[in-house]
Amino acid sequence: MTILPNPLRVLLLPMLAIILPMSLTGCIQGQSMAATQKSFAAGSDVPTQTLRSVDRQLRQALTPSGWYYKGSVAANDQVNAYIKIPSQLTLDIEYQENYLKQSVCKMISEPATWRELEDISVWVHIYTQEKSQSVYARCDNPVA
């Protein structure tokens, strides 16, 4: 086993401290992308291109926030978009729902996407552990 000389160790350790977290972030984002891509196949009532547009907009808006966009599922004339959050919000449920409507829903900002959705409902869900225990809200279509 070779022990690195002190000057080399001084340079190498800080570089590893920077590179390692960056690579882990890439893995997490890659998993989020894979989950999103899986959701396209599940969509039956929503055009694939529209679902991709919703996914792209939410993923881009949420990436810097520490919230993880996990993809969407389309069925029965609705889109359910799932976001995993690191810890529960310290707000009553009704305030969380209002926050989702006022902030997260507005992250789907392209009018063309909303026009394509027409009568299709979009629901955003946040959860910490299980999707089945999510807090959710229905997004209002701004172009309807």
C-alpha cells in the first residue's frame, strides 16, 4: 500500500470532496430521469409528447430545489406528477395543497402544454416515503 506524499494528499483530498458529491447528484438525477421515462409508457389518454413536456418543465424547475421529480403517470384523462421531498412540510394539509397550486402547478408554464392538456386534469403530489401517502392538489389550467 502506497501512502501519498503530503503535498499530493493536500491537493487530492479537496478534489475528491468536490467530485464525489457531484457524481452522486448525477446518479440521483439519472434515477429521476429513468422514473420519468418509465411513466411515458403508462400514459394512455395523454399524448406522449404532452406528458414529456410536463415532465421536462417540472424536472427543470425542481432540480435546484432539493425536491426530486419522480415522473408522472397518465390514465383516465388525468396526469399525476410525483415529487419526493426530503422531509414533511410544517404546514397544515390545506396550506400544503394551496402551496402546490400556487407554486408547483405554475412550474408547468408553457401555454402550449396547457392547450394540449385541454380537459385533462393535472395533479401534483408530494411525498416523503410512499406515494400512497402523498399530499396532492389539482392544477388549474390557465388557458382553459
